[in-house]
Amino acid sequence: MGLLEKLFGSHAFVKMLKLFYLNPGQVFPPREVATRTHTKPDITRRELRILLDIGFIYKAAQIIEVEPIDKDHKPRRRKIHGYMLDPSFQLLHELRELVLTVAPLSKQELTNRLRRVGRVKLAVLSGIFLKRSDSRIDMLIVGDNLKKGQLDWTLRSIESEVGKELSYAILETSDFKYRLGMNDKFVRDVFDYPHEIIIDKIGIIL
């Protein structure tokens, strides 16, 4: 159990705090909160009641645009009901500083999770992992014969820990090396901005 979990007594509670802090102005129905935080529905309802009682969130509705099932249909608008971060919460800034300062996952834990998805040759962290908003992506993964189902689940679980959807790129080793050799702008941007390499079996020399 990490520091924040010990302080607040619940891993799910901490993940929900991050979810609302990193997505202000967005309404989350209970089912989406459960999905995004990888939390059981009954636990989700319990923690949401606590957050509502202390004034951290409030009930709200929002009109969203739903993508069409095919290109022949136009996007449709739908009203959703759920919860939103309350900007008037009396400890908004103090709690945010505490919750978002402590890293949700250690670099070693991220490395261990990524190694389970197949032959990962390179993993680079940026963006939210380094508390940067000017990076193009949060994570670059290079590898071969990756287990798509396991990789998708791993990325979703990491998103539940950090509190937001990740911006990431997945490249095969040959594609990455070609792009690197051609001085591809996307690849160069990843390494030109602040980043941290946590797996390197390629031997990156920049």
C-alpha cells in the first residue's frame, strides 16, 4: 500500500481523486468512474458518496457528442448524468498538491508491468509521468510480437492509477529504427522534450 492509500485508507478513493482532478469540467457517470478506475461498482458508489458528502464533487449533467457507428451517419448528442469536480471545494488546491505530487506508480512497477506484454525493446516516459503538459505523448513503446489484449489491459490499468487517459504510441522495432534513421519529426519530438527511458534493449544513442 502506497503513502496516499495509507493516508486515505483506500486505493479506489485515491484513484477517484486523481480522475476528477485531472479531468476538471467533465461529468463522469458512476459506471464510467468504475471503468476508468478499475473499481468494483459497489466500492465506486461508496467512495462517490463520500466525495459528494465532503463537497469534493457535485451531481451534474452534460451534453456529449457520440461518435457515429459509420461514416454515413452524423455524430449525435446525448445528455449524461454523473459527478463533476467542485471548483469551490475548500481544500481544492491543498489536496490537489498532495494527491498529484506523489507518483502513482514507481518506475520499477511500470517496467515490470510492461515487460509482461511481450518483447518490449524500448519504453519511454514523458508527459504526465514527468508532470509535463508540453509533451506530444505520455508513453512510447517499441517492441515485437506484443500481446495486444495484455497490452490494452496494462495501459488501462496504468490509466486508472494516473487518473487520465494516456496519449501513447506503439511501434515495431523495425519501424522505430527506420523513423529514427530518417529523423522522423514525431520520434525526434519524443526525445527532444523531457523524457525518461525505463526499458532500452535497443541501445539508444541520440
